[in-house]
Amino acid sequence: MADHLFERPMTTPTPLPGHPHIAYQNNALCIEGQPLAALAQAHGTPLFVYSKASMLDALAAYQRGFAGRKAQICYAMKANSTLGVLQVFAQAGCGFDIVSSGELDRVLAAGAVPAKVIFSGVGKTRHEMRHALQVGIGCFNVESTAELEVLNVEALALGLRAPISIRVNPNVDPKTHPYISTGLKGNKFGIAHEDTLATYQRAASLPGLRVVGIDCHIGSQITEETPYLDAMDRVLDLVDAIEAAGIPLAHIDFGGGLGINYQDDTPPAADALWHKLLAKLDVRGYGQRQLMIEPGRSLVGNAGVCVTEVLYLKPGEQKNFAIIDAAMNDLPRPAMYQAFHHIAPLSPRVDAPVQYDVVGPVCESGDWIGRDRDLAVQPGDLLAVLSAGAYCMSMASNYNSRGRAAEVLVDGPLTHRIRQRETLADQLRLESLVG
Ligand SMILES: *Cc1c(COP(=O)(O)O)cnc(C)c1O
């Protein structure tokens, strides 16, 4: 796979396709004008670097789409839950979609408004429910009847009424990777379409609950608009039925899932997609309803890169390997989903490229970051793994006792280190010998 798009460094800034804030300038790859090599020098590698302007641009596409409407954008923080990233979205007025009480504490520490927090996930514990009730979050997105009953009990015990939406499963195929498709019948998520009305009637009868909306989320890395348009029709059919049964729904939450361009993906732009979805809402009389969405990847995915150093070149009979200092513990998407990330040299060489599998140091054959890449590299060279803003650092682990990477947020001329590199002392802090 040729990363040829990225082999034409120019003296004038040449943005990488689809990455307006990442550009070659004088043969040096820069983010918002700052050379990534200088950041790697200052902070070490592997290093995640994020562009604040890219995040705000991605958010602005949604905001344009919703101009003149009542809409709350709740950033699905599991995509990247680092405090400094959350703070950017909190300051921009976003709400947050959380999936654990750890995420709740994180986002409160980053300055989120509790009323703009919504809580998704199939396995909320009683403890997590109480925590979220006490904090006063905006909505629980309930995923099963069993959860509904438990939430009712917990809310009553606290003398509160829990605001709820029910996550419905519209049974549309989002045409994405099976591991990130969530709106099909065989998934663990949501309430089946045909059980929805009965579940709402049960919810409306429980004194510890207050029905405030309806929710759906059909999957992730969705690159076509048809699944969204189909899901919208099915959700609005349900809204019609639920309201006809005398249960008003103050808001409609349409989830997240919009894809980004990793390789040759051509997802619709957020504003263009919402133009079409809003037209549908208008036709059916719901255009002025309070709307919510839960985008994650599309707000941060292309705002981040992972800078890594080439440690060794290992030529072989069948394959050549370029061994880098980032691994599956830092960047799990290739190992988990066989995902593609472009890999671009920070200072491109003029030598003829050689085909490499780009792999990490972890003791697993699944520890690869890129396969069959044409690269002109030498040991000591720095590479940028692109599209590393979402589901990379937030999925990072300590496998092989590797400390998690440092993270830097670039804001024009400013650089903020938003996470220190994890030390072995950090890793050992919770462990003890047997005696
Ligand atoms: C993960 C998730 C999202 C965000 O998905 P993206 O593909 O990152 O936009 C939104 N809502 C729910 C319920 C999720 O689980």
C-alpha cells in the first residue's frame, strides 16, 4: 500500500489530504505549523499530538448543520477521554456521552455541566446509577428492561426521579466492521424495535423514572448516509407510536457513529448529512424538537497523530519489517479491527521506497501498525501514524509492562502537554508482593 500521497514535500505548506492542519513545510511534517520532530524531541516517543483547530473544525461542521435548530452535541468521550481533550469540548459548549462512572468523574474534572451529560451502556452498575443520579446528569440512555427496573429502585431510594431515554435498536445495517456495528438485531445494544412501545409504557408507569426522550446509535465508522436515513425513519415511526400512546418525548437522540477518512473512506460531511436528516425531521413534523447527537470519532479521529521512531529495519525473504517504538498497546486499532492508518515520514527521504510491515516491539504477531507500506526509512527516523485521535490512547494498555505514551495538544503557537509519559512507578503503584 503506497503512502504516495504523502511523498511530495514542498517549501510552501502542503496539507495532507483530509488533514488541513497537518502539512509538510520545508520537508518537515508540521501540525498547526509546529514541526512534529521538535515535539518528539521535547517529549519523547511514542507521542500523541492533537490539533485543537482540527477538533473545533470538526465540531463546527455539526454546528453548521444544526444552525437554527435546538440541538445538543454530546461528545462520546470514550473516543478520547484525556482531560485536556475533554476540556476543549466542554469550553466549546458540548455535552458528553459517558459509559461509566469513571468517565463521569473525568468529564466533571474537565469542567462539564452535569445536566449536559448523558449515560449510555448496557451494564451500568447500581453504584454508577447512584453516582450519576446524585450528580444530576441530563439523561440515562437505558438499554434493557432489567436496567429500567433497577434504575427505578435506585432513584426512589435517593428520593429522585431518573430522567431516561430508551435506546432503541432500529435493526439497520450500518455497513461497517462487525465489531463496531451496534444497531442490528443480533447486537447486545438497545431494545428491539417491536418491544419499544411496551418498554416505554412500563417506564412511564414507574415512579422513579421520568421519560424525557428516545435514543438510538447504530454503529461506528459509518461512511454511508443510507443507514442513518433508514434509522431516522424507523425511530420517527416509534416516536409517532409512543406519543400516540400518551408518552411525550422531549428530545430525540440520534447517537453518533459518523466515520472519518482513514484510507479511501468517503463519509458524508456532518453538515451535509444533517441537512438531509433535518429535511426528514421537518417533513415529519419533528424539525423543532430538541435534538441530541453523540459523535465521538468524527470529532477527534483526524485531529491526532502518533509520532514514533523507527528502531530497527529487519529485511527478510518474504517480508521486510520496520520495527517502531509504538505498539498495539499504544494503538490497538490495527490489532483489534485490522484497521488502516496512514503512516507518513516526518522528514521524507529521496531514496527509493522499500515495502515494509511496520510493527511494534510487543510479543504478538498481531502487533502491527501498517502492512505492506512503501517507505524510505532508516533507523532513527520519525514517522507519524495518522488518524490516531480516536480509539487509540483511550484504548491503550500496559501490555508488556509498557508505559502509556505522553500526549500533547497543539493550539497554534501554543503547546500543552496534557499527559505525562507513564512511568514504571505509576504502573507498580497498585501492586504488592505476596508478603
Ligand atoms: C461509542 C458510542 C458513540 C460514539 O461513536 P463514534 O463512532 O465514535 O461516533 C455514541 N453513542 C454510543 C452509545 C456509543 O457507544
